[in-house]
Amino acid sequence: MDGRIFTVKIRKVGSSYFFHDGWSNMIQSLILPKNSLLLFQYESSLTFRFIYFYQDLALAQADF
């Protein structure tokens, strides 16, 4: 990516965690199409690094 930093809050629902407040702003800023595959690496202290992006899921590796 281009080094931009986005603040996205994480919400816990039951035993699952979801990206929440700020998520749609990030998607709109990056102009990501619907049904894109995004993969993140957990860094620490709820910090994630964006590592993969596929606009066409057919291009993604089968083991994702």
C-alpha cells in the first residue's frame, strides 16, 4: 500500500471480533470494490498491517 494509516475500531460480538467504526471510511478511501479479499497481519496491541488485496477472488490462492 502507500503508507496511509487508518483508525478502525474493533467491536466484540459474542466471542467474535469485527472491524467496525472507521471501516467504511477505509474502504471508501482505498476505493475497494465489493467482494474484494483483504488480508491483515496482526502486529500488536490491536494493530493490523494490510498485507494482501485481491479485486478478483479467482486470482487469490486456493488456501485462503
